[in-house]
Amino acid sequence: MKQCWGEAPERRPSFEEIFHKFKTINKGKKTNIIDSMLRMLEQYSSNLEDLIRERTEELEIEKQKTEKLLSQMLPPSVAEALKTGGTVEPEYFDQVTIYFSDIVGFTTISALSEPIEVVDLLNDLYTLFDAVLGNHDVYKVRST
């Protein structure tokens, strides 16, 4: 069908070639060309709908990932303002505490453990740390 739309008339298929293509598509059965075209258009439309649905789901998943990342990186009020297109006014704080953490013996622990054990240890440790922070009016900024 795309060949029929070609800019150069000499590159477009003839009616005989089109008829032969439809005959091949219909596996030799005698059918009306219009019916065949409508069937093909319905199939194409259905495929497009499936593709759009699939891409929409993928987009929604990526949107959720982006929102989660935004909420992890910024205070909730700032993240919400940015999501709604609002402006974020700078804030001033009288007091700030900076906390640096280190795991004593981490190199030795890592050397004696399986990689998944190290990942589980870090995940458990920082999950507990996040839970403690969640009970207080604290905003956490991670630094590597």
C-alpha cells in the first residue's frame, strides 16, 4: 500500500501487481479487493491500538520512576511544586546538621562475603536508617 503513495508514478505498482498482491495475501481465495483492504486496515488499526496501549503503559512506568526519583532527591514540597509547574522559593534554615557515615571494616566484610550478601547488608542498613529519618522532620541528601 505504501508503494501506491509513491511520489514518482513510475515507481507505483500497476493494478495488475496490486491484484496479484491481494491474491497472494488471500492465499488464492476469490475475495473482493475492498473487503481485503478493509480487513487489512482493521488489522493495522488493531495493531496500532495495541502498540499505543503498550507505549502508554511504558510511559506510565517511566513517569512513576521519575516521580519516585524526584521525591527521593528533593523535599516533598519542592518535588510537588515542580511536578505541578509551580515556582520554588528558596528557604533559609537557622540550623543544619550534616551527617557523614562510614561502615567500619567494610573492606574486610566485602572481601569475606558474597556480592549479594554485601548488597543485602547495605540495603538493610540504609532501609533502617531511612526509617529512623522518616520519624523526624529530616530531609536527606545523599552524596557519593
